[in-house]
Amino acid sequence: MQQNGHQHGIVFVLFGFAGDLAWRLIMPALYQLYSNQDLPERFLLVGIDRLELSNEELAKRSEKFQGNRRSGERWPEFIRGIRSLRGDLSDPAIYQKLHELIKTQEHEWKEPAQRVYYMATPPFLFSAIAKELGAAGLHRYPQRSRIVVEKPLGHDIESYRAINEALKKNFQENQIFRIDHFLGKETVQNILALRFANPIFEPIWDRRYIDHVAITVAETLGVEHRGGYYDRAGALRDMVQNHLMQLFCLVAMEPPAAYEADDIRSRKMDVMHALRPISSDQVFQRAIRGQYGAGWIKGREVKGYRDEPGIAPDSSTETFAALKLYVDNWRWQDVPFYLRTGKRMAADVSEISIRFRPVPHRAFPASASEDSIPVSLVLRLQPKEEICLNFYVKEPGSRRRLHPVQMNFNYCETFKIETPPAYETLLRDVMAGDPGLFMRADQVEASWRLLMPVLDVWAENRPANFPNYAAGSTGPESADTLTAMDGHSWLTPLTTGMGQTSC
């Protein structure tokens, strides 16, 4: 049953096995890979946690899990293959047990195994786990051992450097996989295909033809069960520092010489090097924050952020953040990139909107203006996975009247299948040892370096107007000012009428 080029058995070690992340995202992805026969026949999943999952709790989770999957018939078979170790993740004894378990399994398989160590734990445990893996000798064999770390990678640049230093003391850079689930989305990966496989786009992908770019990731959800974490993080750390910066780099990067991991990641790093810094005295002109209050979403009244469980009643944590960025190079000089993200917004929308410059001479009358519906290219990640080109044609029966039209490519309609969830794609790449969709250390540090002045100024200047947008709205008014001062507006309509397309 060997699939996808797996020539050796794989031992997948899941730290934080009893946690929410493990059972909400990682276990479903592993099971789907198993169901699709995308895992090797010799596969062992080892779950490690200080909490023990009782048979009743495991059965409860299994029942809920199967009810959420379209094909759960192989779940009992999959769950029987899991080994569980209970212990404190900072205790050397648990790593010795893991070492013995892997040695026993390799002896049974009669071959060395590929090893994946996945940290589905709070970030403060990353350094301790990496240290103990190294002390137990589990970090050896760089070609066969990989460690996966989840965001957030630190709380600021100093804490990130401490985590990274601990990782690099025990693992080489090519063994460290810093996961960002946005990069596993098919529509995100197709940004490169759209740009570099189609000669009609790349020649106009620069300051001569593009007026500005707007990247939006909006959620109707609040903080849900993540209040304790989110109140220490906020929108800038939780979404902008990783997800939105990754999307931004894919849009702004230069063509890679080859479609290879190191080349692509180096071109992303070139963008980070060219970013115009945000100085402390520019923060309030180039960065906007907001916090949602009570409001209505889809006909349901929802609480304000400060009334959510686990949130301080006077919290100054932002649930909305927007930035204006510039890339100082030949391709993008003085083209603004607007990034925004927010919780409890009017709609669930993730998209990249690219507005083209107006024609240099307008031959049609002013009544046929391009300002109301601009000529643009929209790369939509959700709720629909599609690419839309908005442009103008002449109306039938009229000599001069223009009418806006759309050319759409929809993934579901074209391929007749659902795109795989991001974690399935990323876990497959981890086990194959392909780092192309994962972040490199220098890129993460550059992102922190860019945002530190914003975080510092915000920390020193407590907002006086929080909450400053109602749940179910399009965010604070100041976000519109961020674009309006340049004569622009957000291209993404955050309206509840945006429906979802299903396959």
C-alpha cells in the first residue's frame, strides 16, 4: 500500500495528543490521508500528553469525529494503530520511553523509520521539547527526522529568537518545518501558477499597471474557546504576522528560477528585505486597530469582545488590524499594499484584490466611469475558491455605454472535486520532506522585525475608543480612512450576501 513515494515506514509523534489542535485539525487530516491510502503501510502514530485519554473519552471523541467525516468506516482500524505515552513533556523519562518504542518498531519493520515530531502544544513548550528530543538522541539522522512547530512562534521578536535558537541547537534548518495552514490552501498555491505559468499576467504585474493591492481575511467568528490565548496575542500577532504576510509575499515576489523550495522561499525573503520599515512616528498613519463590541451576525445577537469568556473586562487587545505596506524595489515602488483582518465581521471572506490603473486616456464619456466597479483581478480563498477578472464591455445597442462584466474560474465547477483541506496537504509534504510550503527562519524573523514598532507603540498607547466597531459590521471607520487618504477604498465587499459554493 506504499503511496506518494514513501519508501520507508513513518513514526509520527504527536505532542499534545489530548489537546484541541490535535483533534480538531491534525487527527482528521491524518485519518483522511489514511483513508485515501496516502500513508505508507508501515505507519505508527504515537500520541504524547501529560493527560491520559480514557477509553470513554477516546470513544466520545471518536464518535464525534466519525460523525463529521463523510467516510468514517476505517476509523476503528486507524485508531487501533495508535500508541499512547503519558508524561510531563519536560520530563526526560518520557523521551527515553519514546526512544525505546521507536527502536522496537524499527526492529519489527527491519528498517530505519522516518520520524516526524509534531508540536501541537503551547509555544512555551517548544524549547523544552526540542531540548529533550536532542538529549535523547531523537534528533539524529537529519534526512529522516523532522520537527513541526505551529504558530504563534513567539510573542515578539525576542521570544521568537529564543524559540528558534532552541530548535537550531538540536535540529538543522532543513529539519524544521514551521507550519502555516494558509500555505496549504490550493488557491494560495495557485497564486504562483497564475502569475508564472501564464504570460498574460506577469508582464503587467508591476507598478506600471497595478494601482494598489488589498488583502482581506475577515471572519464572522469571535474568539470562541481561545479567549485565554487570544487576549495575549491579538489580531496582529495571530493573523498578520504569519498568514497575511505569507499571502503578501506570494503576490509581491519575483519569479523563481525554478519551482523549488529554496528558490521560492528566497524570493519571498527578497520581498521582506525590500519592505519599507514602519517607524514609530508612522504607526498611526500606517496601522489601524479595532475591537468588536456587541452586535448582530446572521440574525443572531452576539457579545462584545470584552464580554467573551476568558477576556478581561477592560481588555485593549485588538480583534481587527489593518496595515499599509510598501515594497521599495523596481517592480512595486510606491504601490500601496493594504492588509486587513478582523473577527466578528459582516462576512467570512478571504481574498486578494488587485486593482489596475485607469487607462491613460479615457475615450469613453465620463458617464461610463471605471471608478464604481474598477478593472481588477480577484483571487478568492473563501467562501468560494475562485479567480475573477472584472473588466468592461460595450452594452448591446449602445455605441458608447460601458458595462462591467466578470470572467470567473471556480475550482469546484472546473475540477468537480473538493480541494483537500490545508492540513492534509501540509502533513503529506512534511512526511515527504518537502519544505516548499513552510516558513524559513529568516522570513519569520523579518516579519517580526517589521511589526515590532507597531506592537510597541500600541502597547504604550492604550486605545481610548475600544470597542470601536460593532459585531457584524465591516470594521472600524479608521480602516476606511487608511485607504481613503490615498484616494482608494477596500475592494472586497464585506456583505452577508456573499454565499458559498459547494461541489
